[in-house]
Amino acid sequence: MAATEPIDIIELGVGDAQAGLVLSTEAGWNQNEADWRFFLSQGVVFGMRDGARLVATAALLRYSAGNAWISMVLVTADFRRRGIATKLVDACLNVAAERGLTTWLDATPAGATVYGPLGFTPTLQLRRLRLTKPQGAGASRSLSAGHLDALAARDASAMGFDRSTLLSEFSARPGSRIVSDDRTVALVRDGRTARHIGPLLADRADQALALVDAIVRSETGPWLIDAVHSQEEFLSGLVASGWNIERPFQRMCFGPAAISPAQPPFAVAGPEFG
Ligand SMILES: CC(C)(COP(=O)(O)OP(=O)(O)OC[C@H]1O[C@@H](n2cnc3c(N)ncnc32)[C@H](O)[C@@H]1OP(=O)(O)O)[C@@H](O)C(=O)NCCC(=O)NCCS
């Protein structure tokens, strides 16, 4: 137990990016400082401090058409099981209710135990996969630079709402690239410990797998991808080519889901972004 109790929920600012990164790094997550800056500048991020030390966070990121994502729900190890995550998520839900937003999140198994009692219900499932050592280099299909507009349009049809602001910020970061190959498009960006592939949009699993193969042959990695579980052929193809399933995520929605996307993506932008 810590010597002092964290007192109040506070709203954090961009100056808290480093402290936020300490929390996500403690949890072993892949976010970098640019991710934290995005949440802190574009979203509402609540936190709790113990003295000067930031000990917990939760973020609400508004998207379009009345949708928002809750993420970065983190409580440092010695402050867990005191109701802090519940209070911070509740604060996010209050803001969402004031603004008339439907809230979504992608929960770790520990997170799902917090969100269920708050009223979140499960929707689709994700699997996080890691590729540490790509299989030997060799000939691969051509990989072209993709366009932000095309990525944003396909992402919007897969999500059911527009996320141009997010995708535009991602693609402008040093180390990011949008790649496409025939009827597929994906975004690749830096993370703290691994390059991340997603969102990845395609018509068919074989096309999605070919794009992933071309990407991992074009750089050294290591790699992370968050695959949609119902894309079974894609998931089993990744495993067959050396990717390891690290953990599940459960997508959950608070209140009735007002959107019904035409076809889910093959891989998402990340559990923290949806
Ligand atoms: C998940 C996490 C945010 C929970 O924070 P917390 O402040 O301990 O959560 P709360 O105290 O509000 O928990 C509320 C309830 O959720 C359940 N719960 C929370 N953590 C649990 C765990 N590890 N195992 C089982 N149940 C758990 C319990 O029912 C708990 O109530 P109780 O303590 O009265 O039994 C924290 O463990 C954490 O930061 N984990 C690592 C990062 C992570 O996975 N974040 C969630 C991302 S979706």
C-alpha cells in the first residue's frame, strides 16, 4: 500500500505525456510519447496523482458521428483494486453522456472485469499478434505508397464512422507509412517496442496476408498487429507464417451500438484507438 491516498480526479494536459508513458510502459504496452500527446491534445484524459507522481489514467477520444473511444485505462501496480479505474472510466462516461457520445473500448481481460459491471457489453474480439523474427527475405509482391484519402474512406466504411483526423496524424509522424497492394491498404507506424500494422483493409484474407507479408519483408520489425478474430483465415494465415498470439482484446460498447459496419477490417488501428 502507498503511504498516501490519491485524492482527486484531475484532467491532464500535454505536459503529462512523459508521466503517461511511464504508466503504459509499466504495463508493457507499445504506446510512445506521440500517442500520449495525441490523447492529451485531442481527447479528454483524466488522471490521479499521489503527490507529484501520476498513478492512474483514462482517456476519452471523440470520433465522428457521436462515437468515442475510451482507452489508456492504467493504474500503477501498488494502487490497484481500490476502485480507481472504475472512478476514472466513470468520469469518461459522464463526459460522453454530457456530449451524447456512444462509447467503445477494446478491453484487456483485466479491463473487461472493470467495464462489465459499469454496463459495457461485448461486441467483436481481437487478437494481438507479434512477429519477432520475420521468415527469410525473398521475393514479394510490389508494395506501393497508399493515399490517406483512400485509407480514411475504407476505414470509415469498416468502422461505421470517419477517423480522418486520427489517420492523418498517424501518417504525418516520422516513421509512418501508408502502403497498398492491389485492393488492400494499411498504415504502418512506430511504437515503443515494435512497429505496428493497422488499420488494414482488404476485400479478401489472401490479399490482406500478401500485404502483411510484403510489409514485413520490407523492414526489420519487430512487429505487432491487432487482428479481428472473426477474420479466421487471416488469423490462421498469420500464425502459419510465424506470428504469435500474445493476448485477446474484447471490444465493448456502452449502450446500444448505433452503427453496423459493412465488413470489419482485417486489423484495427490498435486497441487504444479502435
Ligand atoms: C485493469 C486495471 C486498470 C484495473 O484497475 P483497478 O483500479 O485495480 O480497478 P478497480 O479497482 O476499479 O476494479 C474494479 C473491479 O474490477 C475487477 N477487477 C479489477 N482488476 C481485476 C483483476 N486483475 N482480476 C480480477 N478482477 C479485477 C474487480 O471486480 C474489481 O472490484 P473489487 O476490487 O472490489 O473486487 C489495472 O489492473 C491495470 O492498470 N492493469 C494493467 C493495464 C490494463 O490492462 N488496463 C486495462 C486496459 S483495457
